Amino acid sequence: MKNLKMYINGKFVDGKSEKWIDVLNPSTEEVVRRQPEGTVEDVNEAIDAAEKAQDAWSKIPAIERGLYLHKMADGIRKHLDDFVDIIVKEQGKTQSWAKVEVGVTADYFDYMAGFARMIEGEVIPSDRRGETIILTKRPIGVAAGILPWNFPFFLIARKAGAALITGCTIVLKPSQLTPENCCRFAEIVDEIGLPAGVFNVITGKGSLVGNAMASSPKVGIVSLT
């Protein structure tokens, strides 16, 4: 039985509770994996890491942040069959639909990388003489993404792609029903050398982990599906 790991500050960890939640194949009800039961302490550690990493990440030019997203897309395509098998086993999609989801996820990371050239400001005429108003856009800070079970892989890209390209860091919580695809994606993030703390994954119950993420004063925006 493979035990999944959370991904906090660039490291794969078991979590503080030393407790586990079974992941079932919905077609057979077989236990296929175990995930760490995350705690508030785990959440706070991940958010602190994301907060610490955010300033340096935001100072990287957007076009360079986009290169990381392209590498994520390439990694997904390289391991397409692995992700298809994971989604079929833990979520119950047919292979054909799982393949579509994986392919669209890779495409979406490429799509969001293109927004590096679209982060613009404005020059606004002032009512006062000799004054020009310049409007710039800045990252919100730490983003929290809470994922669903029905499109568990694609929603990683929907949440992380937008956050990362705009200079935000992110903490993701996959559904406790379908955590493996997100944990496996963290391996790609690690392989491409994304700076520690920029992308984090916490597994566990929404009532505890999701609530701690959504209520943290250090989180600037919450995306929930």
C-alpha cells in the first residue's frame, strides 16, 4: 500500500498527526492509497512557507514565471499515462475521459503561461495639473485552492496557473476522495525546480484543513470549487 505525502516548502512530508485517511477506488471500494490526515499545524506551516516565498516569486519577471508553467505542462504530457491511471482508479472516470482531462490540464498551464504578456497597468489623466496617475497591478499574496473530486486534476491548473503567473504563491488541498493526482503533480513541481514554498499541497478533511486555509489571515484569496 502506497502512502501519499504532502508537499510543504519544497519537501515531501507525512504531516504532524501521523494519522491516515484511506483512498478508495469507487468502482471496487478497494483501498488503493492512504493520505496523511493534515492538521492545522500542517496548514500553518504551508501558509507560512508560501508567505515567505511570495515576495521573491513576485519579483521574478512574469515571462520567467511562465516558463515554469510550460515545464509543468511538459511534465504532465510526459507522464500522461500515469495521471490517467491515477484518475481512473481514485475518481472513477473512464480512460477516455481521464485522458481528456489530463490533456486539457497541460494545455491550460500553457494557456496561463501566455498571460505573462498580458499583465499590464494604466496611465490615467489626472484632474490636477502636472500630475499623472499610474496604475500598476500587484500580486494578492498567498492563494488557497480547495479542489473538488469531479475534475480533480484540471482544477489544479485552474487555480495554480492563475496564481503563479500573477506572482502569487499557493497552498492546495485536494479532495480527500481524490488526492493522489495532486500529490503526483507535486512531484513534477519538485522536478522542475520551482522555488520552495511557491507551491504546497496539504491533504486531509475539508472541515479541518479547508477551514484552516480559508480562515487564515495570511491568505489573500481563496478559490473553492
